[in-house]
Amino acid sequence: MSTKKKISQKDADVQVAIQDSDNAQVKIINSPIDYLEDLLHSGNLEEAAQFLGRIHRLSESAHPVNPHYIFKPVSIGKKTVFDHVPVNEQVSKDYPLKYKANFTIVDQKYSGETKTFDEILEKATINQDEIEINMKDIETWIGDMKIDDEGTLMREAVKSAKWKIMPQELPPPMKIKIVKEDDVDDITIIDYIELSLSDIDNESNVIVFDNSKQASSPHLVTVTINKGSFDKQKTKGKLMEADSKVNISIKEEHQGNVNAIYKLDIFVLNTLRSQNFRLVNLETGEAFVVLKNYNINKEASISKLEEELVFLKKLIKIEKYFNVNFSISEKIEADDHECVEILCSIIEDRSLKGTFDELNLECHSRESLDGLIRYEKQEKFWFMITQSVVIELFGQTITGIESRKEFNNVCLKDPEKAKRKYADMEDGETVKLKFVPGSNNQLTKTFKYVNDEG
């Protein structure tokens, strides 16, 4: 008959367990970690796994808001801490996890702000800035209960982590077009704009949208809307007659762009005519804002704008025909207008009529000069001069142009002087002659474009 002996412990520093004691062997287990290590070294993997499971379940049930929340182990570097996890989605709604923090803003861009914290967050969201902060303390609340959370993930983060307030992601830009209101059909002024929220000014009670982030647009479109307009819209349906202002200008890098200037002039011209505009959502095809006030970064009269638009239309036609892109100068010279007329005459296959006061020619042989002197006695003296022309216009060079000038009625300015030059002339010598209009001073100029590759 075997006798069982009992080992009793009280206030012991070391936990003692007798295991496989047939040979009176005693193993000392100092802690659960030692116990787990012993199981693993001895190959009792199943028992070790069961032991770990019991510890895990124990840690879950130890949560102060159990059974609604459990502790979940989380590794931070070489440390393991606990995080609060709701058992289901409904629990997270009934007993929300909240934190109350005490921190200071160290980000230099925002640390000097005198605005409210909500306004700082608003600005950071618009700019999509991360705000660096110094977290001093944090409290954990589940529902109305403050949790003693020493040893949790958040508490460890207060001690060792770098903290930043991340901005909310802005909604994607609104893709719109600007159309002029018309009795029959609305007329598109600018066909594609990506409007994003750019500012909220609580002092002025306005919201500002612009397309400053849209690299593809040569225009900078800024729409400023009174915040109250959004509240009024709720009772007025989809179309908002907003107390708003719109400003359209040309971005610095596109200042000379012909199409950009043309569309801006169309917009300005219609604002001077007190025309209303609508913003139309390109994705839905619906107008949602009527704009009635404008800020115009351009001084112009209706007549001046109409004249400028005629010139710009010609340039747009030339760009397309000759496959060039002009950069218009601030000041348009007379030579520029002449070049534009020449290029338009090529496109439209027409001659240019003009007049002349004097024609200068060079003669290089006695025979030619003799013919000119003899021909001078007749009533009409007709010349046709052909040459190649290069057009330099607004930063572009257009070659492959042939010019033909027809002088229908000319005569030598000083026949007697021409005769004296003929008498002294040797073959190969250059003699300069001047001709003036005869019975009329009409000049016909015809230009043709000869493709260099053709």
C-alpha cells in the first residue's frame, strides 16, 4: 500500500511541483514562463499549446469591460502590450472606445496659430498636412467608464512613440465645365476644370474652391461661395443660386497661350455683358451652381475685347494649320499683324492687295539694264518678283513660304541717271535702280506654303 505525502506551501518565493517522482526526482518551477519552457524542451508541445491557450483566455477575460471587450496582445519592438478590442461591431457602437489626450503642437507651421483647434484641423485637412504633436498624457474611456490602462498599447505609445495628427483624406476633385446661360442652349466657355476645396474662411463665412492642383489646365479658376448658400440649397433643390464669386486668370506658365487667352476673353466679354454662368458637373451632366458675381483680373472694354478676339481666332487657325504653338507677347507690333495676315492669306488661298511708294532693284548686266531703259519709254512697266520668305511670329519660325509680288504700273524714278550708269557699267557690276508708281501704285502679293518634305 502506497502512502501519499503532501507538500504544503505558504508565502513561498519558489513554486514547487513534483513531477514523475518514481525516482524521487523533484523539479522546481519558478514561473509560468519556466513551466512553458520546460514543456517545450521536454517535447510536450500539445500541453504547451493548451497552456498558452489558457493564458490567452485568462488575459481576455481579465479586461475590465469583459465580456464586451477583450485584451489582445500586440508587439511593439521587443515589447508585448495589450490593446482593447470589442467582441463585435455592435459592442463598438454601444460601448465606444474613446481617448482624451493632453498634447501640444510642435509643428512650426501650426504651433503659432491663434485659431481654434477645429480651425487648425480644417486648415491641415485642406493642405493635407500632418501635424506633429507632443503627447503628454492620454486617458482611455470605454463608454462612460475610464479605464486604468497601464501596460496597454496606447500607454506605451505615449511613452515612446512619435505622434502626428493625420489629415482626413479630401474628396476627389469635382470635374466641371463652365457654361454661359442661353435661351436656347448653354454655351461652353471652359470645358474641363477639376475643382478642389482650397480654403474655409470662417471669419468671412465663405468656402473657396479652385483648380490650382490641376496641372493640365492653363486657367486658374477660383470659386468663392457663401457658406449659407449650402444651407439654403437644402430647401431649393439641386440648382444652387449661390451668393458666389468666380475669378478666372491664366497661370504664370501659360501666360502666352493663345487658347487660354481666347477663352478668358470670352468669359470676360460675357461678364461685361452681365451674362450668368453655370457650373455643370461633367459626371452627372447637371448644373448645380449659378454664378452671378465675378472678379476679373483684366481691364478691358467690350469693343477692345471684340477686336482682340478676332485677332486670337486668326492665331488659333494659324496654329492648327502650321502645327505651331505661339506664345503671345504683351505688346503686339505692326509687324506681327502683317505676319498674321500673310499666314491667313495662305490658309484662305487669297492674295493681298496693297500699295507701294518706291521699288528698289539691283541690275547685274548691261543687257538687262539696257532692256529696262528701253522698256521705260512704254506707258506700262510690269514687274513680278518671287522670293522665299521666313515668318518669325511669337516665338515660332515658319519656313517653306514662297512670295510673289506683282507691280502692275511702275517707271524709273530717274531715267537719265540710269542711262549714265549704263554708259559706265561693266558686265558683272551691280547697279541699283529706283522705280516709282506710274498711273497707279497698286501692289498684289501672293504667298504659298510649300511643305519642305513635299
